[in-house]
Amino acid sequence: MIKEKRFEMILARLKDGAQATYPNLAAELGVSEDTVRRDIEILHQNGLLSKVRGGAIARNKNPLTFQDRQGFLSEQKDVIALKVQSLLKPRATIFMDGGTTVCAVAEHFNIDSSFRVITNNLALIPILHRFKNIDTIVLGGTYNRETATNVGAGTFEQVASYVADIYLMGTCAISAQMGVTAAVKDDGEIKRAMLRAAKKTIVLANSEKVGSSEHYKVCDLEKIHVLVTELASNDPRLDEFRRGKLSII
């Protein structure tokens, strides 16, 4: 199929506000995911769509807003959320930062869950409100509408006042070479603070984030303990992460 025809079909797919992932587009167009990535990059650079992690959405949406990301790749987030549940122990103190995958984890908590959650993610508050045995500590700071989180120096300092048993880190990108990276500096700084104040760090990353990197360094792989994705544990995309003491679920 010629490139121009692929462009036309990709844009038609997004015309009614639908979201398109790389695997789905590759199957529909009969080409490789790498070809789809290149096509989307060209269309993004020309202002015809908005590139997001995992695919593309219509240009009239802001790909950075929390609201737009909520429904994107929702099945993958649900698989990750279910995998995480067995890692959480009663009465644990848990850091939970920003991101829609972190919210998906909270949505799948058992109704009798008994935790202390410390978070800067304001979107978590109405979810956690439903659980009578979960104590919620909300970190203050400057509210960022796009990520629905509190960030800034005040948030950073408050994190250091606590010690968490577990840190559930919502991840922008993770690779074997660059470790965990973030797209927004303020978000990355909060992640680094929570990482330092937690006994165990569990990284949540869907397959579209695995093998990718952003511009702000959070940490090397050696600093995290568990990587949770929606992929099968024997998926070859995870081979480069099979080193040291990192557990892959």
C-alpha cells in the first residue's frame, strides 16, 4: 500500500474521535508497527494528528491531559492493575503518584483493602474514598491540570517526611539503557523523591512504554525492584530487562 493511502486511512480512523494503537493500525493496513510509527510521526509533524504513547488521537484533543489518557489502552491498564494486587500487603504504607494506570490499580483494590496511601494524584481521591479501610494522605503543592497532580518544591519536601513500604510508580518510559525516564521534569522530581523514601519500588508500564525513553532521568533499572506490564512474563520484548534482581510480572 502506498504511503499516501496509509495516511488517508489513518486519518479516517481518527475522524470520529476514535483512538488508534500501533498494533491495530498495523493489522488494518497490513504493514509493520515500525511503518505505522513512521507514518504517525510524519502526520504528527504536519499537524494532522496528535501522537500519544501507543498510537495516535485526533488533533483536536490534547494528548497530555489526564482526561484524554484515561480511556487510552484501558485493557492493558486493567491487566497491570490486576497483576499488582497480589503484591500489596495489608496495612502497608504505599506511595502512589500520577497517571491513569495508577488509578486503574486503585479501581481494582479489594473492597476490604487496608492501606495507608500517600499521593499527589488528585484523581485518586474519589476512587480511594470508596474504601473505608484505606487512609489517604494527600500531598500539597501546585496543581497541574494536565496531569491531575500536585507538584513542585512543596510536594517534593513533603514526600521526604514519610517512609513507604511500597512505591507504585506510574511510568512515562522505561528502557534497559536509560532506565526510567519522565516527560515532565516536575513529575520526574516527585518520582525521584518517592523512590528514595520507599523500601520497594514497583514500576507500572504498559508495552508501549517498554523500550522507550523521555528526556528527564528518574533512575536506573538497578533502583527498582519489580516491573509490571500487561505482557506475558516470557515475552521477548522483556528480555533486555532480565538482569540483576529485577522481577518481571
